[in-house]
Amino acid sequence: MQERISSRGIPQLQVKELYKRFDRLMVLHNINLHLYANELVCIVGASGCGKSTLLNIIAGLMPPTSGQVLMDGEPMLGPGSDRGMIFQSYSLFPWLTVAENVAFGLRLKNMPKQQRKEKIEYYLNVVGLSQFASAYPKQLSGGMKQRVAIARALANEPEVLLMDEPFGALDAQTKEQMQQFTLDLWQKTQMTVLMISHDVEEAIFLSQRIYVMSAHPGEIKEELAINLPELRDLEMKLSPDFIEIKRQVIRALR
């Protein structure tokens, strides 16, 4: 699939003609996608289509076989602080408190203690967990753990936030709460977000655009604009417009 031409200038993030092969198995085939600054874009596809592999390549955690990942037009050759990553499994350090988990990347940067303290307080407030700063991960619910992981990623102030099925391990009610939380957070911060999901409703609810991936090998099959109001609530999932978009995505997946 060729990328659409836009008048918005150079995208903040681009993936161009990307291929990934493991031995003789072609996992990703000619992937082309882009994100503009302040967009929230989802990639949807069935399990095994290569979504996580693609996100790991964008994060710099593994190299492509060929092709490029560009940030502001410049090639990315490995991990960098310009991209923050949030995983499904929370990836919190159980021996550290909530505040210490959020501070982890800031310590690696040797940020002065007072500045670090201010950032921790600010981002814990952003995710609504200020009162749990001294708690340990084992004392938190699944949704709260994921909010700590988001606060930790935000504290490093990346240009692009990458989310790898971050709510896949949560129960249905908590998952919907986290979807609303993520949308509210994006509207508050206007951060550029690329998220992968196998949940069609989740992708539609959160996104401005969706890339639909097919499998064997993983390819971008279709790009869909989500023409819904930016201010959304969970009731919108029952609206005729939402249901029609869901039909389009499911047809593309098939």
C-alpha cells in the first residue's frame, strides 16, 4: 500500500519500505506508514501478523532486514529517548515504589534530585496516582500499574509514545476505563502516539487514523481515517457512525 500524499509537511515518524525476515520466514513485507505530530494512530490486525515486531523495530529494539524508520526525516538506527515504549505486561520493577519506578529513566539521565522530584509529582498527578507515590506495584490494580508505566514513559518526555497492546491483560471494565483515560491523557498532552491492538473497538475509539494489517507476511492492507469527534466518551461505541466504521475495519481485516 502506498502512503497517501498530504500537505502537512514531513511526518514526525515514518516507516518506509520496511521488510523483516527471520531466516526464510518473511514476517513484514513492504511496510509504509506515517504519523504527524500530535496524532494518535492505531495499527490493528490479528495475532501473528507482525504488529509487535513492527513496533519493536520502530522502537529500535530490533533491526529491520531492509527499509527505514525516520524521525523528523532523520533515520533511526537504534533505541532513543525520542521514543517511549509501553508494553502489555507493565514492566514495573516490583522492588521499587511507584515514584521510584517513574523516576527510573530520570536517574539514568542523572537529572538533579529536585528537578526529578518535580517531574515525578507532575506526571503522577497527570495519571491520577499522586496518592500512591509510596506504594509498591503489588499493592496496585492492573489498570493502576499500567498508569504507572505510562507516567514513567511520559516523564522521559519522548517525542513519540509507542504502546504495544497495553490493555490486553485487563478485564473488560478496566480496559474501557483505561481507553477513556488514554484518550483524555492524549487530549491533555497532545503527544504523538502509535498504538497496536487486536481490539477493533478500542482502535476506533482512540484513533484519528487506523492502519489495518494482514498476516503471512504482515502487510499494511488499508489506511482508514476515523471521522469521529475528538471529544469522545464510551457511549459513542453505540452510535451508528462508530458501528459503520467498525464494519469497514472488520471488512478490511477479512
